[in-house]
Amino acid sequence: MGKSLLLAFIALTTLSACGSLSNVEPIRIVHFNIKELDSTKIKKPGAQLKAVKKILAKHDFNILSLNEVQYDIPGVPTYRFKTRGENLRLLGGFLDKKYSDWNYSFHPANTGAFARKKKNGTYYTNFSSKNSRDYADQVNFGLFPGQYSTGALFDFKKTYEVLVKDLKWMDFNKSIKITRYKQANGKALPKDMELFDKGFSDVTVMIKGKEVHLILLHTVPAYHFGNKKSPNYKRNADQLRFLEWYLTGKTDFPVELEHVKPLPPGTAFIAMGDWNTDITNKKNMGSKILRRLFTKFTPWMSKPETTNESAGFAKKRLKLTLDYIMFSEHFEVVTAGVVKPVENRVYMGCNNNKAKFKNIPEDRVLTSWYDRKKKKKCFVTVNRDFYEFKQASDHFPIFANLKFK
């Protein structure tokens, strides 16, 4: 096995146990994509993380799947940061001390691997900064290494783990024509680029004496971000094809890989993550693959609700279903859903009339957005709970309580 493949597929035997190792039903899962949760936010929690903590404190779970958590690497994004791979444990401790003792899966994503440093040796940390996009990783996105990593905390014994990270796209899909696509800056993409812009993890845990595979996947967005020659739509679809192949042994083209094999038939699994294409979309190939998967396996909701919406409080904002939980025939749903409080929006006009803003109830928050048509700042009040969810992320948490059949 070559050096790159050694990096690509990591199998870890972890027989040591942590926490109380819950062996009671149901299996309580929460998945949450917490927007751009970097080392700075974890080291010094602000309004966003305090909102996350308040939200998760209301939910009893023994598996927590998280997306967009920076995998900490010394010197990234600046020399102030010294730790390696500690962010998930630190985050767990902030949410509740008991999570510090849980087992976990956490590996650096490919995102930001090709990002360039500034002259002072540090990385850009904000895409709104001038020139930041010129320094960004144009292949896997991201401003610094490990930026959008995937992790999970769980109160079960971990026995084995497989990480698929360096698998070349053309090794998975031999018919892919990478030369058809371009980077955002117009340059050619590397022919040996990876299939995954982040990574794919299969974590084996013991639940009630049975092996269950936790499949963690955060795909590339099925969106072009202004680049008409973006590979994102195709890459998203092929990442979901890999998921389909890994779970079933086949997809809609032949796959021959030497160093990674699909799960044996009849394997118990729970797959989760931000799969970044709306299952109702009729154009995206990734959405078609999702619909196909949901005929083979059980989704956490028969009719998934929206799990993501654009930032801000404008009345008309983009709302999508991007986050999913799916599981094998071994399980059935007890309860499941999207954790999303009602907005109860009250329009307050576009004039900064302070008299209107008096005596707002404590359970409501006055907020605003810029109306581009009116070219004015406009105001609304919303439920405080909804406001805190919007502070936490542009995604809503989803949950599923499962039991063995």
C-alpha cells in the first residue's frame, strides 16, 4: 500500500471504554451542523456557542454528530494555537462536563489543505476579508487546513474505525472527466484530486452487545457559488454514490477499490450528516441518489422538513432540506424530527422609529435585515428561541430516537 493510501484508510482498534457506555434503548441521536465552528470560538465561547449549549441542553442524546468543527492543528490559523485534535473534546466539555469522558471520532477534513498563508505566516479566517479568496483552497474549499471537519461524540464503546480521506476521485469513478471542470479562479483542477472535500468515517460501536456502524459524512454543496464550471454538482453526486456503494455494494457504475470494501450485507448502520442537496430537488443528481437510497433504507422522517435556511430575518429567505439520518432495517423510529421553534414573526416597519420598539416582551427579540428592494433597514420581532437558533447556525439540529426491532 502506497503512502497516500496509508493516509486514506485508517483502521483503529479502540477497545478502551469511556463514559457510562449507555446500553439502554432508545438510541438517541442528534445531528447538528454548527456553522464555521473554529478554534477561536471553541477557545473563547461567545454568543453562538452559548446558544448552541442552550439548544443542546434541552435534548437527551447518546450520539451527537457535528459538522463544520475545525480540527485544531498547531499554528493554524495563527501561531497562538498549539493543540492538535482537541477541539471536539473541548467543545464537549463546554456543552456538559460528562461529554468530556465520552468516546469520539474526529479527523482533519481535506478542506483548506491547499490554502496559502499570508506573508506573516498566518491564514485568513474570514471570507469577507479582502484578498481572502485568492488564498483559499480552490480544490476543497476552506481558508485554512481542517476548517470544516466532521466529528461525533457517543456514549458507547468504539471498537473499530475506518477513515476514507485520500481516495482519488478518478479511482472511484473511472469515467470522470475532471478536465471539464475548473477552479473558481479559472485554473484547471488537479487530475488526482480527492473524491471527498472533507472525509468519510465508519465508526463501529457496541450497542446492547451488537455492532453498529456510525457513518459520518458531510458532502460538498451541490451548488456552484458563481463558478459555472464548478465540479460541485458532480462531486456531491459521486460522494453520495460512494455512500450508496459502501452501504449496498453497488451504485450505477462499477466500482473496484483494492483498499476499501463495502459493508457486508445485513450490517447494522446509522448514517448521518449534512448531505448538501435537497431531496426534493429535481435537477441535482445527488438528490436523485438520495431518493434512491431512501427506497432502500429508512430515513429518520418519511417527509423530511427543511433543515437549513439562509442567514438573516428577511421574510423570503432560502430554505432547504440538507441534513439527514438514515439507518438499516435493524432499527425502527420511536420519535424523530427537526428541532425548529416557531418564528412568530411580527413586522415592525422600515423606519427607525424608536417609539415602536418600546415594551417588547422578554420572550421576543427585535432584529433587522436590509431590504434590497426598499434600500432600507427593516425591523421585525421574533420568538427569542428562534433568534437563538439563528445565532447558533444556519442549520437546525435533527434528531432520531431509535430502537432495535
